[in-house]
Amino acid sequence: MVRTLFPVFPSHNSARQPRSARLRGVSGSLLLSCTLMSQTEFRTPKGTHDVLPEDHQYMTYIKKAVRHRCRQAGYKRIDTPMFEHRAIFERGIGAHTDIVEKELFLVSGSKREGGEDAAPVFALRPEFTAGICRSYIEHGMQQLPQPVELYAIGQCFRHDRPQKGRYRQFHQFDLEVIGLRDPSLDAQLIHVLKNILSDIKIFSRLTLQINNIGQPESRKAFADALKDYFIGKERHLPEIDRNRLESNPMRLLDSKEEDTQILVKNAPKLSQFVSEESKQYHETVLEYLTALGVPYMENASLVRGLDYYTQTVFEFWDQSTGAQNAVGGGGRYDGLIELLGGKPTPGVGFAGGLERMIWHMKEAGVTVPNKDQVDVFVAQLGPEAKKQCLTLVSELREKGVHTVGALGEASLKSQMRLADKFQSRYTLLLGKMEVKHSTIILRDMQAGKQKEMKLADVIPEVIKLLGKENLDTYVLRDHIGDVDED
Ligand code: AMP
């Protein structure tokens, strides 16, 4: 059985379409078919998946949108280590949050250092914010003009119970704006996200849920009031929420448990404890969002799971399933940097899950450019032909033509069959006779027609047929933005 993360599109012979159409948007066929999947001894660990070429097209597309929109708004890319001292997450995210309490992937030192027996000092990052704030402090970024706007794209790890849309290793993109507290920054950040989600054509499937959870003092007072309210009612709470009532009572607000939801209806409201200043802050964020044309839904139950949030919190929910499979969320964390040992420094950020976004794109029928197509397959017969083909293949590639060939010793007929399987648009055939006469056969696989021509003329001819504008060339200096960075 093939395990794929997302529904697989039917295979598509892109060679049957003009290249421009292929570039416009076709998802290629999945490399592995049921019959090809071998019975391997090893499989991906539970909750992890391979990102196969088909999904990489989606991933590249999302990353491009992120890079583009981030650069437009002045963000700079940062990469922090995939593992950090676990205390960064424990202190930053909060010891009593699900992420830290249940889902942290702990990393021991090496066997050599006796790390196997020692208590793990490190943890794989479950999210980016805490690591980026650590980096902000470590590299003295408070000396830079504020706010410092950073973005990151990469893997995160949570030892969660795997289920649809919930993995142990997944990809996030993350935006952080550190060093200034201004409602316009919250609104601008959300506007950048709206643009990214619109670029990948899923914004219309989502709703922006937004709330203001106030300052830590208000939350403390609210948490105390909640605890008081639940005195005598604890036994009606499911065990998970009874524990939360002790460790992190705010989490009861967005509990998925029905009994809790019923009890919470008559509980004190967070809004009763939020200060006038926070309310004003919230109103201003909403006003700015309206000015920027970003639709939102106010949601008084939205608290987000992590301790570090203050004031604005928001999530992008799937319109049909709501909170369950949010594609991303974020908020303001004005106390986090101080918690991690820095000077008091405000910040606001967001993280979105690429796997869930890809799922939405596929559900919405969004197609992405497939740039992995083979333009030319070069078939050859005999040692001399093979040698000539090698240079031909390399020259074609240099000109930006996607070329495969000079492979194996099979007959021309079976090489042609291979060219068909590679879905190449053209095939070049070089046999013993052609070598002798310095000619080559150019076959149009779509039309099923072929012609013999001078070897010296074949590269310009292929370029003419494909169209110069479709060649895969770039000059690093001029087109750095188009390079498929990781
Ligand atoms: P969070 O900060 O926990 O709300 O995570 C931000 C986003 O990351 C979520 O909205 C998801 O899109 C994604 N995400 C979080 N945890 C997982 C997971 N275990 N598997 C896949 N995606 C996840």
C-alpha cells in the first residue's frame, strides 16, 4: 500500500500538452504507484512523511509566496537550529501547555558522552517563536532599527498522537515582528498573511478569528475567577479539563469537551477582566484591519494554547471544520523576550502549517506549476554516439533545456519507450549512421513525427521549438528572487 499524505491526482501525461500549458499548472503524477512500492523493511517513523516530488511543487509554491510577500514587507529570513535547549521552550511556551507537557521531542546527547543515560538537555523545536526570540537576544538585535521583522520556513516537531492534519514532523512558515508595540503592526502582519493565503488561493476557504486576551495581570485575575467559579463543579469536568483548571485554566475556554463547554457558558468572561487599554488596543487593530480590507470574526473564546501570548491572538480557521484544523495562528507576546532573559521587548508573530495549506489547495483544486518536466530525451546507440550525446546533453542543459539521456546500452526502441515514460516532449536519436554523417534525428513525441537534421543545428532548433521564454535559465545576480531556495 502506498501511504500518501494527501489525495493523489490522477497521473497526467504533460507531454501531450504544450509546454506553456504545463507551466501554467499541472500536478505531475506521483512517482510511486501501488505496484511499484517495494516491501521495505524500514518505513518512515510514525507521524512523519516523505515529501515526494509532487508535493514539493506545492511546497515550493507556498514558500515562494511567503518569500515574496515577506520581502515586500521588509522581513528578513532567519534559520534557527532544529533543536534548542529545552528550557527555552519550557520557559517560553509554558511548562503547563500541551506542547511542552506532552508533545516535546526530547533529545539526548551522544552515547559517547554518556548522554543516553543523562536527562535530555535539548528538544526539537515544536515551533519557531521561542528560538527566534532567543536568537534576537543572543545576537543583540535590539541594537538594530526596530521593529526587527524576521521570517522562517522549516520543520517543526511535536510528539502528538498522529491523525489527519496532525503529524510529528511538519512544516511551518513563521513571521515575527519584534521590538515595537503598535496595533498597526498586528494589523500589518495579518494583512501580509492574508496576501500569502490569497496568493496560494485558499483565503476564501478560511475565516480569520481574532480576540484580545489582555495583559498577564488581567489573565491572572480571570484565571482566579474561573477557578472560583468551578469550585464544587470540578467533578462535572472531564479529567483533562480538571487538570487544566489547576495548571492553565484559560484553556477551558477553547476546550473541545462538551461538558466543559456547557459549564463555561455561565462562567465569568475574559472580557470582564481585560483592561480598557487592551480593549482600545483591540478596537484599533480591528479598525486597521477594516482599513486594509481584511475580513475578521471576533471570537471571545479564542485563547491559543501557549503561555506567552498577551493582547491580540488570532487564527485562520477552515470555514467548514472550525478550530479543529486551523491552518495557522499567532498573536502578540510582549513578555516572552524578558522571560528568556532579554530586556522587556514586545513582539507579534504567526505560524502556519504547510501540510494543512497543501491539503486546502488540493481540496480547492488549485494547481501549481510543474517545472520538473523533461523537455528532451537523448537516445543513442554505440560508444561513439554515447560520447557525443554526453556533450549534447550537457550543452542542452546549459541552455536551460531539461534533458535526460545517454543512459544504458538498450536498443533505440527501448530507449524510445523510456522517453515516452519520462513524458519527454522531444527525443533526439543518435545511432551509428548519424554519427558517421554528423546528423541527428529529432522526434516530436506529441505529434509522432520525426526528421533528420545536421547535428550542429539541433540545439537552436530545440530552443526554437520550446520557445526561448520557456527555457530554465537564470542569472543569480538578476533573478535571485526566482531561485528555488529551500
Ligand atoms: P499552533 O501554533 O500550534 O497553532 O500551530 C500553528 C500551525 O501549525 C497550525 O495552525 C497548523 O497549521 C500547524 N501545525 C501545528 N501542529 C501541527 C501538527 N502536529 N501537524 C501538522 N501541522 C501542525
